[in-house]
Amino acid sequence: MRSRQQHASIPNGARTILSANNLDTCYEWIHNERMANDGDSHVPIDWIHGNENAESSEPLDGVVSMPVYPLGAVYVPHSGVSHTLVNTEERNVRMATDLLTDEWDDSLFCVALRARDTGRLGSVCTVMRQVEVDNRTMSGFRSWPGDIMPPLKRVVTKCLAVGIAEIDRIRNPDAKGDEYLVADVKLRNLPNDVIDNPRDLLVCEKLVEDYQRVRSIYVDSQSISQNELPKFARKEVASLPNYRIDDVTSEAQFWAVVETWQMLCNTIRQSKQTQVQGMLNELSVEAAMQLDGPLELPVKRERLPSIVQKQLEEIEQAELLQFIDLGMEPVLDFQELLTMTSHTDRLRKLSRMISWERSRLETKEMLLRAFLDELEVDEAARNKSSSYGAFD
């Protein structure tokens, strides 16, 4: 088995969509790499093409139909947190409108993870209920010659993630224009399991202990917080809730802990993306200033010398691989948690995720302390040398 740090090169089809703002767009490729490198820590994710099982005409027993919203994100069910979706595409605007009618029971739809590198959907999805709609469509705009412009559609919806479902098939895989996807899905039972096995209770205790340690490092270690977190998130991380054993032994309450951890993962990702984007912008501007003519902002990469374009691409690929190794990816690990059917398996998965982050942060703390101790020794040596010089 290969080590966690070993990676195959990113395939050409995936490389073309990498950017500093999308460090995590190669979902299916990343998952295949993780299964090959560290399969014991991950579970397989099933991906479905739109036309799979399309020949079946009637839903199977226990299967219901509902709209599908493909997204490059995973939403945590049962946590009680509301989510906001901003709909601007025709099909999504139409879906939000249709969910207000009696066409779909209880305004339910499912959010499925879309792998941008392959176009396939994760077969296990999150069931959402649309609870509020705010139509912010704007019209009345005119072009410079005075022609009436089409309305700028923007429908903002608030939703609750209320369940998990498995996609049996996509009923209209060739949907185009304003037609949204519709899937036959099998709903899973609501969470009701409670951990009482002594061995699993030890896992619960370790999970809570590791979480509390990670939280304290981010709150108390100023240097690590400044390096890992964007400024806007430092106060929010300091307000992360404390959890107890009961919060993870109960399957229903467990999902709130998962939601909190995903929020931290998203914060770390935002910080890394900002750092990478700043570095790439600096290099791009520096290269553009060497070209003839006035400096054009924003710098268009295709106008830079090919050697600079290659350098930027190599930086992006390296940052992507480092981001994977960070262990704080906020999508695929949570898709794995959705895929699992056992509360015990989910508990062990989340425990590994948090334990990995604790080890990473404690290693950084140890290196930082060693560095500061070395500085103190050097400073003491310099002061001692200066004292001898003054005495002489």
C-alpha cells in the first residue's frame, strides 16, 4: 500500500479545471487516489451516470421520485441547521418554483454530489426540504442602445437537510434547458441508534477528547490560528461548541457534531484557497509587468509566457495534493459518512478524521515550541556575549 503522501499525477481532464478557487474539483479522481493509498481509512463511494437504470419504467417498491440538485458540496442531514441556496440557472429557478406547488410532496428534493472531473453523481444524497423562498429576480434593465434586457433571475431558498436517500435511477438523464433532473430514490430510516458497547464508548470518549483538544489549539495558539484561519473566522472558531459523550453516542445528536466539524473544514479550505490565490496573483502580476505595453488587470493567464503558465499550473497541482494530505477536505469524507449505514462505522470514521487533525496541529505546536526555544537560546547567547564585551 502506498503512503498517504504518494499520488499519481493528476489526469489531463482533471488538470484543466484546477484553479486556486477550486482546489477540490477532482472528486472522483481524489477518491480513487485515497482508496488506493489508504483504503483502510475510507469507504467506496458509488457514482452514477444519468442514464444508468434508465430503461426501468416504473419505480421499485419503497422508491419515490423527487427533483435532483447536483452540487459540488455535501450537506449534513439531521443537524437542524438551515442552508441557503442561491438559484440563478433556469433549471434551478424552475425547481424552486415547482417545489412551492403540490407537484412535489412536502417540498422535498435531493442534493447529490457532482464530480466535476467525470460529471457523475454520488449515488447517496441528502434529502432537503425547501422552507422559504425569496424571489430576487430583477428586470427593467436596458442595453446601451435602449433594448430591453431579459430579467436577471435570482431566487434564494432556505432549506433543511432532513434525511438520506439512495438514487435508484435518473428518470430524465437527457434534461436540457430549464428542465431539472428527477430521480427515483429510496429513503433511509431516520437515525435512532444509541451506542452502548463498551469498546465503542471508548471511541466516543476519544473522539470528544480529540475534538476538545483541536478546539483549544485553534482558540489558544495565536500563531497557529493566524496561519491556519482567515481573519474573519478566528472569532467564529473560538465560539465552536463544546461536546460531551452523549452528543456522539446518540445517532440523532451525532449529526450536529458532524456539521460543526464540516464547518471547520470549510473554514480551513477557504483559508488555503485565499493563500494560494494571493501567491498566484503576485506571480502573475510580476510576470505581466515584464511584458511590453501597459499592465492590464486582472492579468489573463493565457497572455503570460508559456513557462509562467506552466509554473502556475504546477503550483496549483502541488497545492491540490497538499490540500488532500491536510485531511480537512470538507466534501468527500462527508460523502463517505452519508454512504455508511452504521452509526458505529460513522463514529469511527469521524474519530479518525478528528484524530488526524489533532496530530497535525500538535506536531506544528511542537515544532513551533522548538523553534522558539532555539531563538531564546540564541538570544541568551548574544546577551551573554554582549555582557562580556561590555565588561572587557
